[in-house]
Amino acid sequence: MAGKPKLHYTRGRGKMESIRWLLAAAGVEFEEEFIEKKEDLEKLRNDGSLLFQQVPMVEIDGMKMVQTRAILCYIAGKYNLYGKDLKERAWIDMYVEGTTDLMGMIMALPFQAADVKEKNIALITERATTRYFPVYEKALKDHGQDYLVGNKLSWADIHLLEAILMTEELKSDILSAFPLLQVSDHLISAWNVTHTFHCPALKAR
Amino acid sequence: MSGKPRLTYINGRGRMESIRWLLAAAGVEFEEVFLQTREQLLKLGQDGSLLFQQVPMVEIDGMKLVQTRAILNYIAGKYNLYGKDLKERALIDMYVEGMADLYDIIMNHDFKPANEKEKDLANIMDKATNRYLPVFEKVLKDHGHDFLVGNKLSKADVSLLENILWLEELKPDALAKFPLLQSFKARMSNMPNIKKFLQPGSAKKPLIQEKDIPNVMAIFH
């Protein structure tokens, strides 16, 4: 057994992408087993590997973990990306829930009819620039540090970076009003460029 | 200032009810501020009290916490309802996240149009009895303990009880096939803090009444 975490999901981003990002940012190599057809999913269900019959599922440290947030919380905790105490964790949780809501809206787009999709892209752009990004810009401005919480890289920074890149794919100039987010974009990319670019799953953008 | 946590939401269950449950289970008294109009919600958003302009919001320990999960995690961590280590926390998180998925469909049931209600209820019961409840029945069976994780009360148990009780409100025999969940429910309901919360006059909110639905929709949309 390799000892590396093993990810079970389809080949696309979906709910597994945030997990890939967090493992990559933590410098943890992982394996992936892709669900290519319905039979693959049925097999996982039938052999009792999926607690609620759903993926993502990550085999890690002897557990078969399911539920995206549970998996992310475990990885963040294990690799010291979850703050130093309860209060820092609360801030990280709040920031992550915000970016989760934003990314959730974007992830739903491919499954929508063209007219609904167009309306939602406008809504996403509005929410990103009036509800979400101002919060993170202000956080960085107020304390003047490089990272969102506790002057140290955390899950919140990785998740924000992912959300920024995802929103930029929709509208490339989305950060035009957010100078500090632009800097953090590059800062974190630079910090972990070795890990990020060595991870084949994230390369395919 | 009383020092008690202060909850800001509508006077109804929604996304705040899990937080009321957890505080009650932890034996923590709290105050509540009820929003009655959209204007009140917008005003709070404008004065910087709501990080993402949304409720629930809980004032606790000098912070204005938002986002249901962030609030629940903080309370669970503070009052030792989150397991003793990372692995117990992982189990608690998995169980709670599964139940959150179930809770979402339960919570939205009241807001379905009349002609969709029956089908929606059938879907809820199907998911509950085939996907979620069997998992927790099995967990309790496999280890034989009173609580889901680590032989100690955690937010997973509180979440399970909350969901079970709401399911029974929708369909009284929801637990018919789950003997261990029935005894879990009886045991949990008898714990002093929870027993108090289940009594009339507590902060536990009733099911929303049909006549109040338009007003709630107007506040949030």
C-alpha cells in the first residue's frame, strides 16, 4: 500500500476539486481512481465503501471519508491549515463557507439551460464583486498581512485562491476592483508553484 | 450586556434551529433578536454586522459569527461536543454533513407548493429510511454505545435527534424500522438540558404556519 490518500470521483472538478487543491497546497501527493461509468459507482456502493452512497470519497489514514466538508476539515486539521485556536478556526470556517457558496453557484452552471445560465452568470458576477470579494479584500487591508487568518497560510487562503481562479474563468477582469486579492493570487501561486504544477489533476485547467 | 450569546434570525426554525439545539444541549442560555421585515435584514447588512449580508448571525465571545457551519463548529469546539481528536472529529463531521443534506430537504418541505408536497414528502422519507437512518442505526448497533462517536455526547447526536424529531412531525412512524434510533431518541430526550429544551416555552421553534410563509419569503427574497 502506497500510504498516499486515494480519491474516488469522476474525472472532472466538481466537489472533489477543492480537496485536490488542499492536498496539493499541503504538499501531499495523492492517487485518483476515476469513476468512468455507472457500474464503477455501483461497485463502490455495493461493497460498502460509501457511507451515504455518494462521492467524493477519500481513503486516508485507514478511513473511507465522505462528505466534502468533512474531508476538507480533516486535511486542514492534519496539515496545520486550520488556525491555531477556536477563534482562528471560526474565521477560517466563515471565510471558507463564503467561498463555498460562491463556487457552488459557479459549479451549478454547466447543468443549467442557456437562458438560466446567462442570468446566473450575471448574478455570480454581482455576488462576487459586491458580497464576497469585498470581504476578503477588506480582511487583507485591515490587518495588512499576506494571509487571511493568523498571519499564516490556511485553508481559507487556498479556498479563496481556487474561488478567484474559478471566477476569473467566467470573467477575466473580475478582480479589477480588488488590488489586494490580485497580489494574494500571485503570492500564493508562487508559494506553492512546485506542488501545484506537479499535480496532474490541477494541471488540466 | 448579559454575556449570553445573542442570535439574530427570523422567529422560526430555518438555519438557526440547529444552533439553538446545540446551545441548548450544551446548557448555554441565549438571547434572540427576531427579524420581521426585509428592511431590518438590509439595515443589518449595511451596518457591517453581517459578514456576507446574511443570517444566521450569532454574537458570541466578542465575535459576530455568520455561516451556520462556522457557528456550529465554534459552539461544538467551545463546549466539548466535537470529539477528542482529529479522527473523532472526522466521524462527527461526516455524520453531521450527511444529516445536513437531509435537513435541507426537510427544511424546504414547508415551502413547497401544495401540489408538490406529497411527492416531496415521499422523497424525504425515501432518503431518510434508505440512505440516512440506516447508517446511524448501524453505527449504534456496531459499537453498542449510547452516543454516535467516542462514547460521549457530540454535535452529531444533537443533529441526529433534531432530524429524527422533525421527521416524526412529518410522519409519526418514521422510526418504525429503527429500534436503536428509537431508544436513542428516548435516551437523548431525557437528558436534562435537552428535556428542558423540549418543554413548552423553550427557545425551540414550532413548525412554520402556512400563513407566515409569505412574510418569511419576503424577508429573504
